[in-house]
Amino acid sequence: MTRKTQIRTVMILMVLSSVRSLLAQGQTIPANESPLPPPTYHLLREDENWSFLADSAERQDFWDPIKYIPLQSGRNGWFLSLGGEAREMWEQIGNDNWGQQPFMNGYFDERYMFYFDVHYGTHVRSFVELKSGLNSYRIGGPRPIDEKKMDFQAAFIEVGTGDDRNWIKFRAGRHEMEYGSGRLIDVREGPNVRLSFDGFKVKTGIGPWQIDGFAMRPDLDNPGFFDNAPNHAVEFWGVYGVRPLKKNLTLDTYYLGLDRKSATFNRGTGQEVRHSIGARLSRPVAQTKPGWDFDYEALWQFGTFGSANIRAWTVAAETGYRLPTLPLKPRFSAKADISSGDDPRTNTLGTFNPLFPKGNYFGVLATTGPGPINFIDVHPRVETALPHNVTASFDWIFQWRESLRDGVYAVPGFLIIPAGKSDARFVGNRPGAEVHWQANRHLWFQADYGIFYAGKFVKESQPARNLNYWALWAGYKF
């Protein structure tokens, strides 16, 4: 039996064990003529709260008995919650990075995750989530984002106190992190192996504010069994605050610090100590009547890079209008983003660093093509809602370099094409389409397709093949 087969067997047995526990409860799901909408599964499963299922009348779903398993009779705050997911994906990339890998690379990714969430009353909690990412058929073998035999995605102990309005929680261990729109800190949902951090986090609620403070090191994703370790060459710390405002607005403000012992940009390699201060103002997409939504964010960065200073910045804007009263409930939106690039003739590094951004920053091309560094983009998009919980979207992205003396970087931040080979600004354009079917609360399917047409800068820098991408996804959460 191969290792991959062993991992699949372990994950299946864990799911079957959950089913067995569910059936052993011997609890029936009462009929309800007007059931409440079921709660949604969160991107970070640690954010889910299933304590309401202490009332057996609230249990409407097959998996509800394992979402709330009482640990002490008569003490509803003592309970265990189990859950997880399975995700399968076929991904195919042609001419990755415009032909630096001049072939069609198709491969199969599998992701399995399972968590244990234990509440020891109202003040103490432990959360453990296992992950397994398997990759098959990729030419050149799996990347760190493709394969992880098995490890802890999250594993922390939480101690807290306070009331509904003012509270504080302290966490220590391994964490997932996702803030705001994911432009700067994201869990990296698109790739097969999600990102995690080791360290400490303090979460507080002070009136309308929720404020997180943290000191972390990102995990190095090694491919074996339980062999991940914090990256001691990178330190990451910060404070992130969120509060609601009037008229359905939300304000995010933050300070983020990063220390990389060895960082590489177009001008060279050196130690990077970077401080980021920014703010975000957003309004959610309209749900019941026509209305505007938006997401605006601005950020300033300063610090040192070797013997040079750092002065960098970014501004990101998305504005949309949805018509939920019309057939297909269309939403029309446009993004316009810009981030600074460098001029190596000065003693100041001007290249913006997006820190730990989401992979699909630019639509469906999640792990290919350029990232949000030294760029200007315009990004129109149309979304529709079809019958049977099917949604479809189409977008077209046009991208330029902000600085002609800086190169083009990948989403993770490494340099794809250095400056100097071309004085052109236009990098290229990319149309993309996505269809998503939420078959039921648990099961979903998705198809993505995108092309990146090389612009003048890419054509003059060589190689200059057009990049194409498609993927088929299927997932199940419980």
C-alpha cells in the first residue's frame, strides 16, 4: 500500500468514525415546517460556533449530531465539535509564466481536512485541524503549495474572558489567518495546501471594535508527515482592527510588520524590515434591493532593505452595483489597482510587498502569471445568479507596470521577468470565466478558464507565449 493510499484510507476512516458517532447518538431530527436557514461553513472553520445545537430541536442536518457532542451533562458550554472537507481538483496550465515552462502541465490535486473543536466551558477551548494535500501527474513534481502528506493546519489553545461587548482571548500554537479582503493576509484557499503560522494571537472586543494582535512565523510546508516547521528567517507581527459604521459600512485599520532575513527584488537581495500602515472602507454586496457596494483600501510601507530605505505604497478600489430584483440578479463591478515599483538608481526600495496575499487576486489565474507587485490594473467583471444555485462570472483584466525600472513578479513575490529587457509598460490582458454550482449545503462543483495574452513588455522580454489555464473542482464540507 502506497503512502498516498494510506493517507486516503486514514481520512476515510476518520469520516466513517464521525458517521458512526453520529448514528450512536440515536437522535432524530425533528420536522420543522419553517426551518431557519442553515448556518454557512466559514473559510476558517475555527470561526464556526455550533453551541446553538445544544437544543436538539435546532438540528436539521445529517451532520448536526457531530457538530455538538456534549461532554458534561447539564453543562452546555462543555462540548466537542467535529468537521472537515474533501476537495478534488484537476488543474491544467499551458506555457506557465508565458513559456518559461513551454508545455502543457496537467495534474490532479486532492485535499482532505478534519478538525476537532473542544470547548471546556466558556473560557477555555482547544482547536486542532489536520490537513493532507496530495498531488499526482505534475511535470517536475509537486510544489510546496501542491503536496503535504499530513500535518497540523491549525492547533491552538485558547483562554478568554469577558462579556458580549468587552472580551479578550489569548491563543498560542499554530494558526490560520485571513483579514479584510485577503489582499495582504490570506489563508491561501486556492492552492492545494493552505498557509498557516506558528505563534501567538490576542483577540479583543472593545465596544464596536474587534482588534487582533499577533506575533507569528509562517510555516515552511515540507512534503512529509508532520514535518512542518516555522520559518525562522521570517518574522511577522501586527495589529488589525475592524469596526462597523453607519449605513452598512465597515472600517478596517491595521499596522503590519515583516522581517525577512533574505528577500529578493529586481535590485538585488538583502534583509527586509518592512512596516505597513493602512485602512480599508467597504460596503457588502446588495442582497434584497438594487444598490452599490465597494471596497477601497490604501497602504503605506516604510523600513529598510539592506543599506537602503523602503518607501512603497498601494491603492486598491472595487466598485459594484447589483440588481437582485432582476432575472439572474446581475452584478457589474470594476476594479482599479496600483502598487508602487522600484527605481534602482535611488537608495530607496520602492517595490510594494503584498505580504501573504490571496492567490486569486487577479481572478481565476490563481497560481500563474504576475502578482500584485509593481502593477497598474483595470478589471471589469460581470456576475450572474442562475437557477439551481449556479453562479457564473466573467472578467477581463488589463495590466501595466507602475515603474519601468522594475520587473514583473509572481503572486508569491518572486521575480518572473526582470527589468531592462524592454521599456514597454503594458504587461498583458487576461479574460477569465468561472461557473460555480452549490449543489447543496455541503457539495459544490466549479469550473474555471482563463487566458493571459502577452503584452508588449512580455513579448520584448521573451519568451512570449500566451498563458492558458483551466481547472475543474469538486468539494464536500461537513
